[in-house]
Amino acid sequence: MKKIILAMGTVMLLAGCGPGRWEPFGGFTDPVCMPDGSVAFYQEADTKGNLGEPRAKKENCPWNKPAAKK
């Protein structure tokens, strides 16, 4: 059990390193999606270290789109 906690703590610390951000992204229960509908939790910086405007939005998720009318 201690090894699992240590491994998870290490992963969390390493996730904080490097250019990128978790916000304004949603959580595991309400994520944001890329324009193709794939789930995104993290935005990476470009080669210059700039983050820019996130492309992932909650509106792109299939479950957040209104149902098609028949």
C-alpha cells in the first residue's frame, strides 16, 4: 500500500513539472474535449513555451451536445 501511495505522489509531483496547465480543463467526471470529440485533460505548451488559447472545450464533448431531432 505504501508503494502505491509513493508512486501516485511521484506521478503527481512530476505532473507539476514542465510547461503546461491543467486548468481551465474539467475533471475526470466532467472533462473537456477536443474538436474531434476526444477527451483532453492537459494542455501542452508550444516549442516557445506559450500556452495560447485552449482548443478543448466542454461544448465539443458528445455528451454535452443537444440530441438530434427526428
